[in-house]
Amino acid sequence: MKILISIDSLKGSLSSIEAANAIKKGILKVEKDAKVKILPLADGGEGTVDALVQGMNGEKETIEVTGPIITKVNATYGLLKSTNTAIIEMAQASGLTLVPTELRNPLNTTTYGVGEIIKEAINKGYRNFIVGIGGSATNDAGVGMLQALGFEFYDENNNLVGLGGKVLNEIRHIKIDNRLKELDKCSFKIACDVNNPLFGKNGAAYIYGPQKGAKPKIIEELDNGFRNFAKIVKSDLDKDIANIEGTGAAGGLGFAFLAFLNSKLESGVKIILEEIKIENELKCADFVITGEGKLDNQTAMGKAPIGVAKIAKKYGVKVIGLAGATTEDAVKCNEEGIDAYFSIVNRAMTIEEAMDKETASNNMTATTVQIFNLIKVLKSTK
């Protein structure tokens, strides 16, 4: 029996690899001769670095960079030597959680630290990048990141502009001559699961500004800034892309990647599934076990476990879902390719107890044992 395990993290409880190892333990208690393969799973957001580094024998690096409110922060990113790939979660350098509530104001926050991580990886010889851009504290259209990479932005007096979303209205000219030359040889896969344009009522400022601390006047200023920046990019770089879906992601960081760097905006799930080469493993598997912290209707709308299930169905592989919790509307997951799913909570307990790492691991193993006991019984009756 060949079994593939590719499960997302149970956030706040088990990492992708910890959950997978607990499942493997349960399988081998029942099917001692089973061939079990673990592939990490993530959606391009939080946990992507850990999942790919642990699952693909990579390395993690931690460096000091400029945080969203200029103060220094420690940011961790991943390196996969086998594919010359650096894995970056922009939230490590410019995330909302790095900004105290009382200081949240996207006029002041910057993506400069993201650029510093990219530059560090380039200096180490890496040329391929996977960048998750969720959880940002910024609305600077990626100008800070670009400044760290050597792009220059000038105001009407031909002075370099500063940092933060507030400078977008000041920009009158862009100079690219002093950018890091190695960027021309780099490629960027950007994990982007939103479709907002750069500006307008559905743009970065109006949709995501409030959660980053922006009041109505600030939102209007930021939106005007985006419009100005897009106009300058069009005139100086001959790129008119502000209405492309995803350019408004992470406060316009999606726009910066598309306009200035060799980038593609793609579904985070798609990027990860391609990177771990899951299809090659599914071609010869009997079962695949996937899941996440909670299986619900949102899962069925295309989250990571459904990405696994859809590929599995191409090869007739049976799909089992495991989760810390399931909801009534999780039945939609059956329609999207998960043959059967189970909550690992096997008795009444508090949320805190259920999310305790040791408890969750034991529950994962115990549930897996019972699932494969049933599979063994069914096999014996044929």
C-alpha cells in the first residue's frame, strides 16, 4: 500500500510536518509494510517557509531587516539549494502583527525589509523566489521593497522620496539604472490569492486599508497615491497594469512585482503544489491524506486540501481529510474530491486542550489508526 501524506498546518497547534508525522505513526501501527511518503503543504501564507524547508531539506536563515515602522526586526526566510530557490513570507518583514495597534497607519509603513531579504538571498547566489504576500501592514505599492533593491523614486524637486505610503503622491520620476543588476536574472512566483486592482473602490486602499489602521481621509490619500504612482509607472516604464487582478494585493506589492520585477502572480496553492511536485507522487499512490485546522465551506472553495484532492482524482487516488474541527457545510469538500473526512477530536475538551501540541498529535495518530483499521477490515472482506 502506497500512501501520500500532504496536510496543511493546524495553525496554532501542529506544523505541516508535525501533523504528517503523527499521521504516519498511526498508519504504520496498522499497516506496518505501507510505503508512506510525506510532502509538505501550505497555501503560500504563514507557514510556507517552515513547510517547504522541513519537507524539502532546505535551510532557514534569519536576518535583521527594516520593519514596517522602520525599527529593526528579525525576519526568517527559507533556502532550497536543490532548486536555487528562496522562500519569503513578506509578513516576516512587513507584517501587520509587527505593528502595535496604536501605531498602525499605512501612510507610515514600508515594505523596505522585504527588499532587504531579497537582496540578501541574491547575494547568496539565489535567483528563484517564491514570495507569499499575505498579512501585510503596508500600502506603499511596494516602493519600499524596490528602494531596497536600488530603484530610485524622485519628487518634483528631483529629490529622492522617503518611506511609507505617504510618498506615493510625491513621486514624479523613476530611475532604474542603479537597481541590483542580478534582478535581471531572477524570477519571482508571487503567491497571491486576491483579485483586487491597485486603486478604486475595490483597490488596495479601500478594501484593505481599514484593517491596517487607515481612516477615511487616509484611505483617500492612499488611493490618490496609487493613482499617481500608476501614472508615473505608465509614463516612465510604459507599463499600464494597475487594473490587472492582484495588483492591489498586500497594499500594492503585487503591482510592484509585476511592474518592476520578472514576476508572475499565481494562486499560492498552485505554486506550492507545483514546487513539491505532488502530481508525480500521486500517480502511484493508493491513498492521500490531506487536511488543515478546520474543514469547512471555505476549504471547498479552493484551499490547499482541495488542490491536493483535485490532482488525486485525476489518478483515481482515494482522498481522506483530517482536521482539528469540521463544520456542517464541510460536506462541500466531498463534492470537491475529498472522499471522507474526520475531525481528530475524539472526546469533549476545551479548544485550548485540543490545540495543545501533544494532545493534537496524539489525537491525529489515534484517528488515523481507526481509519486504517476500517480500511484493513474492508480489504479483508473482499
